[in-house]
Amino acid sequence: MRPLTVVDDLPERKNARDFMETVTDLAWMPSADAVVEQGAFEDAVPDALQADLNIFGRAPGPDFEFVRSMVDATRSSCPFVADSGEESALA
């Protein structure tokens, strides 16, 4: 498993790395290889290693253009998930 997040600027990389380590520890994924990239998310996805399944978080409201672009970019199955806003996975 390889969780991926993308940050806008270099100073945020450490915060993102720390967050990803926290998430993988709490989710009991000790062998997960978390990746933190810098730049635009849409640019990072096509360069990521190929996977059979890519799970994407999504913003409120459907954005079908984004959904189609991610499926095209990854050439894989892509479920899109959203947080209810009522519970925290980190709690």
C-alpha cells in the first residue's frame, strides 16, 4: 500500500510526512510506503507508480471532470470517498 499526498510548497512537506506517518500508524499499516509530493495533485498522479486500485478522497459535491481525469490518468479502478465530517479517523 502506498498512500500519496501532494502539498503546494516545500515547507509543508514535513507536516504532510508527519501526518502520513500518523495515519499509517493508527491504521495499522506498518509496511505502507507513504509518499509526499510537491506541486499540483493532477500532475503528481500520472507520475505515481501504477496500482490496481487507487482510492481518492473527494471534496463535497460531485466533480465528474476530476473523476474522469483521475481514471484516465491512473488507468485503474478508482473509488472516490468522502468524509462525513461527523467522526475522525484519528480519534
